[in-house]
Amino acid sequence: MLVPQTAPDKSRLHRGEERPRSGCLPGAVAVLAWSYLALILVAWALLRFAADRSLPATVLLFGPRWLLLMPLAVLVLPAYFLRRRAFIPLAIAGAVAAVPVMDLCCSAKGLFGGDAREKAPLLRVITYNAGEGGTREDAVARMVERERPDVLVVDEWRDAGNSLLPKLGKRWHVAEHQSTAVFSRFPIKSVKKLGAERLRKHWRAPALRCELETPYGVVHVVGVHLETPREGLEALRWSPLRGGSAMDQTTADRRLESELASQLASEVEGPIVIAGDFNMPVESVIYRQYWSGWQNAFSSAGLGYGQTKFTRFFGARIDHVLAGHEWDVLAARVGGNLGGDHRPLLVDLQLR
């Protein structure tokens, strides 16, 4: 008995419904899409719970995370032509990769701006690592003249007081601790420096705390320049099997410096600002253990990825301005290129 064949429902095709596909390719695309989602979720979990605890998570923390988006670009076209339902896991994976994994900040203040209250004291802070790349005094002086900060924290600029202070003008004051300098429009009443007595590297100087005499009372500013993970990462690069011990030692050094510097900041009461090159993103377990008690300005009022350190292939958000809870964070943004491998971070604060 012959069964008449039914004609395809053209109305369904016109509605854009997916045509049935034969063969194993559609199934393979679906498997790859869901596997990619699983990979992104694992990456997020490593960053959230294991960065600076496990070696793979630490490498991911300081590596080019944008590489995690490359499989998405490869799978989009096969999903469109072979398995459109695969767009569901791909869309979820892309969102997770772009936002929490790559640390996209999309705060309400970043979108719409913060509202400054009348007559409440304002403080503009800029932190800038002037390290590699040929930063010049004139470029920093022009930025200061344009942006008019009240406090400027500069890292990796030895003898900045003698070289930069004349460019800023007579009304500026400065306190220095090796390669970190705190410039202030307000008089600096006292300075406490964190030495290297408890550090393995005796030439390190991770932080100094300044007491500023402002028209609205004492404000404490802590300038930091914490240990870089570069030594451990380079050891891993040249010897993956033996570099783990070097990475562990570097992580221990970074943890100790954060412990001591956060203690220096916790010793005082009243309005406090902590600024400088922390050499760690906010996902770091070390950062969350020692620094999450203060407000991260860019996390609170920034828009975008806030990358302040740039290599040839990627950027990272490792320079921060932290504020005590006596402050409202009104705005935070990354400034332009001044010639170095870092960018300045500009923050507006207001006393509550």
C-alpha cells in the first residue's frame, strides 16, 4: 500500500522555524555549545573562589581573559546554520564571559552620574603608576592642571618630589616612600611609612599613610604599591614544571604585603582613602580578604572594564582607589595615555 507523501508545511518555514537537519553535525554543534558554557562557568568559579589559591586560577586571574571569547566567535556561524537552539548556551556563556569573568562594571552612577549634595565637601583623587613607557613630568602636570585633583598618588617614580613637585606649583605638598609619592593640595601633618622589616625583600616599601589637614577636618590617605606577580608568572613561563614554587613564594609575599598595608590603613579613624597600584584585580582572594572592607571606587561608580595596566595583548584593572564608608563615591573613570604602560584612575568623592 502506497502512503501519499505530505508536502512540507511552508508556513512553518516562513515563520523562521529551524529546518530539520540530518547527520551528526547539528548534534556536535549542540555538544560544543554546552561544553563552552561549562568551560565559562568553570572559569568564573576559578576566578571567584580560587584566584591566588590555585595555580590555574591565578594564571587565569592575571592572563588575557578575552581569549575565553574566541570559541564563541567560532561557534556562532555553525549554530546559525546547523543548530539554532545552540544559541541559548552560547548567549549565556557570552554574557557570563563578558560580565563577571571579564569584570564589566555597569553601575548606576557610571551610567547616569552621581548626584553631589550641596555644601558637602568634595575630594578628587588620581592614582597613577608612572612605570615603564617614558612618562614625563609635563604630561602629568598637564593632567593635573586639566583635572584639578586634590590628591595625586604616583607609583614607580623615585624622587618624584624633586622632579614633579616644581611642575605642580607652590601650593602642593608631597610625602614620599621610595617609589611611592602622595601629593596633596592640603598640608600633610604627619606621615607613617610601612618599612620592610617583616618582608622577605628588604628593599620593598609597600605603603605610606599621610594625615592631611583639610578645611573639613583630617583626611587620611594611604598610598600603596604592592608586590607584582610578575616574578612568579615569568618563572612559570620559562619552567612550567618548576615555576610553581616561585609562584607560591610570590603569592605569599603579596599576601603579607596586603596584610601589613591594610593594617596600616585600619589603625586610624575618620575619612580615609587608599590609592595606588595594588597589582591585583578585585577577584583575587587576597584582595577580597584584605581590601574588600573599603569601597572600590570603580566598582561602585565606574562604567566599563576599568583597565589601568596594559601589555601588548591585554589590559588589567589593578590600580584602585578605595574609600572608607564616610565617603560617597560620585564618579570613577580611567584617564588617557600619559606615555607609560598604566593609565591614571580619576575618582570623585564626597563626605557624607
